[in-house]
Amino acid sequence: MGYGEVITRSYDRQIDRARVEDLERRCEVGPAERVFLFTDTLGDPICRIRNSPMYKMLVAELDRELVGVIQGSIKQVTVQKPHEDLAKVGYVLGLRVAPLHRRKGIGSSLVCKLEEWFTANDVDYAYMATEKDNEASVKLFVNKLGYVNFRTPAILVHPVNNRMFHTPSNVQIRKLKIEEAENLYYKFMASTEFFPYDIGNILRNKLSLGTWVAYPRGEIVGEFGSNGQIFPKSWAMVSVWNSGELFKLRLGKAPLSCLLYTKSSKLIDKFLPCFKLPAIPDFYHPFGFYFMYGMHREGPLSGKMVRTLCQFVHNMASTKSKDCKVIVTEVGGSDALRLHIPHWKLLSCPEDLWCMKALKNEKKKTLRELTKIPPTIALFVDPREV
């Protein structure tokens, strides 16, 4: 039996919304050997890119059936150290193909059409993120479409439960004003790979809950960073993005070990609370999450400051959000920062995979050079692209 021609076009909310949502429900997200996550976009399939400076969604139809979808966004970031070169990058995300229509070239057709949109908007590089063990995605982007491995950051996940963390009495935590946070990011992270140069727009977005700093109590007099930009010897900062306001996740499948631990930890917590065993939340019902971004630290005691901030964010999620079940962050794979961020290995991904492709001939040499040099320690992950 033959198939008709695949038609690729821009997303039309009026006629595509319900069909895209149905496709999302039928497509699993996550490493096949660990978990399957299903996404609920809360009636707005384009929600994951709507906060980006420029964005687009494409859909693919075959014999009047919606069989594929892809999303893309464009922004300006830092891509190279030590020169701190700026580049226009296009992010590829949300590629979905209906299970019954895979291996028909629909995915590659969608990516190529999105790349045409990038090129028309003067984008230097396209990039995407996938799980390192997602063989289908790696084969499509690397083997077929010419993307190259760029970085392998770590996704760290910590469950939210009712147990509150104690803030050390010798640590001061302060929420920054947006202007203060913006100045600090430009001062300390502007040279970080993929630092977005519209950081002010991110900080001012309603989904950004704020930026906090932690430092030893009594080390400075007055406001943090005031008095001619005097900073404590050790400090850390982090911003928080409420991804749960955009979309929800639901666990569709998990390893038996995860299921057993979930059940047993809940029973122990209920009948033997004296053990104080942290229970895994119920991930089988839709849940939201907080994403920690722009994490930075300075000084010999900064590891303690990072841990204290992470615990502070956990307490905030536990008390101020009804459905926030996890705290998520993503850091450079070789960044020692990960050692100070509380996370559960069972839920985390130690090696995510970022791949890049030069869309201009003059950028191909630069990309080869970028992939040859050792990865920088720090990596800025834009919360709008989570």
C-alpha cells in the first residue's frame, strides 16, 4: 500500500491544537532503559517556546493525518571562549513523529524545514539536546543530518517532599532585585558558553520566581554587592523558573527498582516516620517542576552556599507549590558544581548530549575548532528551552 505526500507547514492553533496534544500523549520522552515521560501542555502546544525571542512550530501531515511536529527558537548567545564571540543560534526541540509513521523520513523532513527557517533568519548554528542513549535521535541528527557532538551536560533531579531543610544559622540568604541579578550575570557569567544576551528578559518573565544569593553571615555590611561592588569571600547565586506553569509531566514507565523504592519509601514514611527516609513523590499523576538556572559560585566555601541555596529552593517548592514534585537543574558535565547540588542518581541523567551544526560555510571551521577544544567548565542552560 502506497502513502501520499508528506506536507510540512506552520502550526495553526485553530486546527492543529487538539491533534498536536494527542500526538504528544502518544509519544514517550526519555531514555528507553530508564523512564518514559508524557507531556501535558495544558492546552498550549507551543508553550515551551513561547517565551523565546523568536519561535516557530511546524507540523507534518500525511493523508490528512497529523503525523509529526517540531519546534524551534532563535536567540543570541556566547559560543566561544576566551573571545566571547556572539552568535545567533537556533534551538531544535520537541521533535515528535507518530509511532506508526516512523522511519519514513518525516523526522528528517521536519528538521530540514526548520533549518530553512533558521537560515532565513541569519542563524549561525543550529543545536539540539537529546539523551546520550537515544539511538534513534543520535542516528538522525549526527549520522544523517550532519550535527556533531558538542557538550555532555548533566541533568540533576531532586524530589520535593514535605521534609524541610534547615538553613544554617551562619549563612545569609537574600533575594536580589532584578536589576541587581542582571548586573551580576553580566559581570560573572557573560563569557559562559550559551549565555543568553537577553538575560534581562528571562529574569523579568513572570515564570522566573527570582534570584537569590547565599553568603556567610556577617562577612559584609549593607547590601550584597554594594559599596563599590564589594563581595564576600565565598558566595553563590541561583535563579528559579517555574516550568510547571507551562506544562506538566507524567511518568508512563519506570524501572522496577524505582517503582519498588517509591512504594516502600511511602510505607516506611507512613508507619515508621522515625527513620526519616525521603519518599519519592507520585510521578504517575501530572506534576510540575522548578528549574534552577544561572547557578554561579565564588570562593572556598561556595560549595556550602550552593547546597544551602538548593535546600532553600526545595523548601520554597514544598511550601508554595501544590504540584511541584521535583527540582531540576543542568550543569556542564565537567563542572565540579554538580558535586554540591543535591540530586538523586535514580532520577538524574549524568550525560545529556548537545549536538551542533553550522548553517553558514564560514562557521564550519569555527565549529570544528569548538568541538576539538576541551569543554568549558560552566554552561548556561536557558530555562525557556527546558
